Amino acid sequence: MTAAGGEQALVGLVIVSHSRALARAAVALASEMLHDRPVRIAVAAGLDEVTLGTDAVCIKEAIEKVDGPEGVVVLMDLGSAVLSAELALDLLADPDVRDRVILSAAPLVEGLVVAAVAAAGGAGRKEVAAEAHNALMGKAAHLNATEATSPPLPDADEQADVVAVFTVANRHGLHARPAARLVSEMRGLDAQVRLRNMTTGAGPVPAASLSRVATLAALHGHRVQILASGRQAPEAVDHLLALAGRQFDEPLEESAAPVQALPAGPLPASPGIGIGPVRMLSVGLPPSDHLPAASPAVEWRRIVEAMAEVRREIERLRAVAREVGPHEARIFDAHLMLLGDEEVLADVKSRLNSGAGAVTAWTGALAVVEKQWSELPDPYLRARAEDVRAVGAQMVTALTGASGLTLTGTGILVANELTPGQAAELDRDAVQGIVLASGSPSSHAAILARARGIPAVVAAGPGVLGLAEGTMIVIDGATGELVLDPPKKTLTLFRHRAEELTAQQARHRAAAGEPACTTDGTHIEVAANLGSSADARAAATHGADSAGLVRTEFLFLNRDQGPDAKEQAAEYLAIADALPGRRITLRTLDVGGDKPLSYLPMPTEANPFLGQRGIRLVLGRRDLLREQLTAVCDVARQAPTSVMFPMVATVAEIREARCVLEEAAGPAGLPEGLRVGMMVEVPAAALKIETFLPYLDFVSIGTNDLTQYTLAAERGNAAVAALSDPLDPGVLSLIRHVCRAAAGRVPVAVCGEAAADETAIAVLLGLGVRELSVSPHAVPSVKARVRTLDLERCCELAELAVTLDDAAAVRQLIAASSAQP
């Protein structure tokens, strides 16, 4: 971001902050002082619109963006911002550019204001840096303040400014994900925070270091003491106590299997039967690191360049895992924290200065952390050492150019362990099962295997690594059974077991291409929710009748500039081509709240779920909306297409959106066959749906958000997770109202998670829903469920359901009826 165009002769300024909103506000304040004089200012702040943090690669790019003959002055807020800025200098390829950069110790806001004024006046970079450094002198003189230095971090036994205690409520203690959440929140505060495990006596350790926080081995029920010093110590303690009270925003019930001490033999990790030949995991070995190390500066540069590469790869894997689920995606947040851990990097630098090469220094520093984590007493926390190994392996690959994993063919994958990144990218068609020599049922690889439906056993012992390629092997991921070279009778037994488990799914898949009709002949459209062209291909394979929801924002993640109409149309057509002849429903950009988008700046709001989301946001950026709707019209002239607008609350919004659509259509007018709809996610929209219907061709109910707003229970908040059930009679009453108003006028669909809930389907149909849009893999089972239902009985169930007390009672009603799954 730049404050103004500017002449290249002026000094450029870069603002590094943990908070993107803070940095932008500081730039706005400084711009007020410039009176339209041009100064180049770039912002490198936050990991995204809402996540606090700093990124050396972004800082490097910001420096390059504003660099010129007079150089650049970089202003930073605190903590890891300074380290990231130093890393950014090391990443700069041109030594002349590095020589023109000054990292200023000035206060961020005051320093930026005076630096911008000085730069606008033509001052050189040294003068600009000096002006920034002296920015507090006026304030200090006015307040009669005396110069002071910040106190050092107190010793372990010293009294901190603020002390508090919390009890760990997380089922598995402070393992990688909650610890990463803790560290990320602490890094953005002007306070020195340490933690001590009062139950075991471990610590204190700095709260800003994930590698050190993990060594507390803080288990469920342990008491942890907070020791905070510094200007924002009270805020840090309050924030940390609130975070602990929310169990660090971890789901109440993880998908991980129960943790137990490892017995001899394999452990069940992901249910299902896997039968096939052994396929050993092949990973390219790194070249030897015995070559003489270059200078510490050169080796450090190798480290920071590899870190930048690995960070991009982790963020890509996080996006892949997000398609499986948000909980699975959070696995990679811990990896990002480890990658930039200040204590680890300090150890790496020390080893480089002692003459070690980059690979040796990195693996040595990580080995210390891995050893500490591996020796933790709790098996679940001990298993988190896999995160250290995963990040270490990625860095070694980046440093050495070692190749990634490869399989020799279809079968049962056998390996010592899998990193989460490897598990996220396994080819589901090629991998019929997983056998790991080490690991645990609570490993991140096991979590991802379960989420992807791949049978797996872990802790099978080192003997499996010596199996010959092609050896027949059978596993039961639900029991932990593993049989090598099974005799015919055993193989028959397992195959029969597999048939019992999969026969129903096979029948569902075989009939997936057929229409889904209830027993009385009522047709129900079963569509797919899509986020990519790959999803569209999966939807076609699994028999989807159409694409009921295309999440268009998923198509253009991790980029700094939004796509133009031509690029968008190409992506939409790729989806349409994968579903020939079937309608695709394109939802316009749905960001805000819990859905930040890198190329679309959004304001920081006290409650983003009640702020600028969905249609509210894009109507404020008509240029973006018009560009997208131009692409929609282009596609609609070539394939059956619908468009729908998210988060609509007022008729004025839908009218304005239609006006923009007509503008985008141009002189030719709206394409023939283009249908226009809206998402019903806001209770007010459901209650006054009659006023919207004249402007609509269809309605799609987003039960995830409708449930959240109806029950005032934030999605993803573990403390209120039990409330968030779309079968609550209040939510069902709203759905019934929408269906009754729309009956005979426009069709009503459901595209939230409830559409794939086999218990909920009967009630939804009884309320009047006639389209269910689900994930591609759920299409066959949903169609099969529809075919078992009698619509008249569904209507009776629905009428009873809306009269009950709560969702639990509704589920009990369905379970007791003939409509149970």
C-alpha cells in the first residue's frame, strides 16, 4: 500500500506492525500532515486482515516497492517485528538496496508522522531516521518526562507487574494448536509475558516462544501462572485469561482418537479396511552437508530464503487443509509459529557463528526442541514433537533441494511417519491405507487421514519399514489389526468385513447419477458445494445434479491483487466444463467476519460477524462487484448459470445488487437463463422473505450462519458449540416460514452443513426444502437417504419438530420415528 505516488528522489518509508489495521491508521494520520505532498509509504503488517504477526517476505517486498536512490527508512512496532525486519534485509538480493535501508528504533506512530513530513520535504534517509528517532522529544518535554530505559525482563524469582493464574481446561492440555493460539495473541502486545506450570514447577518460559511454551507440559487441570511486565501487562493478562477461559478457541471435542500409553503392536488411527500391496514412502535424500560452511552471513541468508519458501508452502498446505475443515487447517498455524520462533532462530544464529553450515545449524537447533518435546510426560503432548520434525524436514528440503515424497503405485503406504503436509496431499485414489512405524492416533497425520477417510494404523514398530515392496498387507483402521501376507481364509475374512463396511457406500455411488426421489415420487435436487475446479470434477464423479454453491472467493486465495473479469470467467467456465449441462450457482464474493481475503482490505471491527460481511462489503466496493458480475454474465451466455448474493438483510441491498448486475450485463441485457437468488442467513431476511421474492428466482438457506445468528452462538466458539445445532426449533421455524412464503413462487435450497446431516434431511424436506447442496463426496449418501423417505411422514415430523424444546428433542424424535437413518 502506498500513501501517494511520489518522486523517486524521495526517501521511501516502510511500516512494520503486527496489526494491519494499526499500520493503515498510522499511515492515514501521517498523510493528513503531508498536504498532498507525495511520499512513498508501504505497509507490511499482520499475517492477514485479522491475524496479528509479521512476515519477513512481505517486509522485503515492501522495501523493494518504495526503494529509490535516497533509500528506505523502516519503522517497526515491537518484538518480532524487529526480527522480521532484520530477516527481510537478509532476503534482499541486491546489496546496494540493503545498504540504502535504515531500521529505525523510533516509536511507530510518532516516528512515522515526523518521518513522512521530513521525507516530503526532501530530507535524506539519515535525516529522516534522525527526525523519527527524536519524535518523542516534544511529548516528553510537554509532560516533563525524564529519559528512561526499559527495564530488562525480570528474573524468574522477581515479582512481575501483574500476576495471575489459570487452569488448563483443554482436554489434551496446551498442545501445539492452543499453544500456537496463545503465542500469536501474546506477540502483538507491548509486554513481557512469562508462564510457569505451578503444578509441575516447570518454567518460567517466554509466552512468545512456541518451542518454550510446549516444554511446560501443561496438561488438563494444571495450574499455569502468568507473569507479565511492561506497559500493556494488564491487557496481556486479561487477554490471556479470557483466551484460557475459551480453551484457546479449540473445539470442545477434537476428532483425535483417545490417547493411551502405546502398547506393543499397531494402534487404530483412522477407521476402514485397507487391502493392497506395500508401497514404501520414498523421499529424496538431501545432499551431504559436509561441505565447508560459508561465512555466517551467507549461511544465514540461506536460512532466511529457505524460511520464506517454507512459509509459502505451509500457507498453501493450510489452504488445502481448509477444504477438509477449519480444525485441520489450524494444524499448520503451529508450524508457522515454529518457523519464526525467536528462541529457535537465536540458537540457529549462534550455531552459524560457531562455524556450522545452514543445514547443520537448523537441524541442531530443532533437535534440541524435539528432544524437549519428546521427553514430555504426557503422550499427547509428546506426540506434538511431530510438528518440530515436520517443520525441520521442510526446511532441510528447501535448503538442500531434496525431492518430495513419491509412491511406486496403488496400495498401502508404509512409512516411519508422515508430516501433516504429506498427509494433506496424499492421492486418495492411490493410497488405500496407511501404516506408520511410529506416530500416535492423536498425530496430525492421523487427524487428516480420518478427515479424508483413509484407513490407518500407527505405532506399528520399526519392523514394517523392512517390508518388501509389493508384499500384500491388510489393515483394519478401527481395531489396529495388521496382517502381512494374509492366508486365503484371513484375506477372505477381511474382504467380507470391508464389504460390510463399504457395500452401502458402493450402492450409493452406483446410483448417484440417478435422480433422488422420495418414496412418493417427489424429486429432490442434490447439488454440490464447490471451491475449485477439482471439486467440480469430484462432484461430477459423485453424481451431483448441479453446483448449488460455488464459493468464488476460494478460487483466488493468497494473492495481493484481485482477479479481473476475464480471469474470473475462465475459472467459472472451468467449473462449468467439469459439469457439462448442469447448472452452476456462483455466490458473489463472501468475505468479512471469519473470512479475510488478502487482496481486499477490510476494517477492523469489534464484532466482525455483525459488520461488513458479504453483500454489505461488496456494495461498498461496486467496482469489485461489477467486475465479478461481468464475469458471471459472460459465463451465463455459455453455460447454465445462477448467481446469488450472500448475507442479505434488506430489500434495498438486493435491489442495488440487481442494478449492478444490469450494469455489468451491458447493452445486451441479462443473459437468457441467468437466475438470480440470495442466501438466507440473517433471521431478519427469513422473517420478511415475502418482500424479497419479487426480485428472486430462487432462495438458498445457509444454515451455518442462520443458526449462528438465530441462537447468538458464534461458529467455532467452543464455549457455545453445544447451542449451534440447526435442528433447534427456532431455526426450523425460520426455515418453515421461508418455505411457506416461497411455495409455488421460487424453489428453496439448503446449502449449509445441515443438508448433509442424514438425521436432519427428513425434517428439511418436511419443511418444504427441495434442494440440498452438500460436499461432493456426500452426494451419493444424501441421494440414498432421500430415496428412503416418505414426504408425508417427513411433513408430520417437521410439524412436530418446530413445537419441541430444543435440538436434542428434535433428534430424539427423528431417532424414534420410521424416518431415522
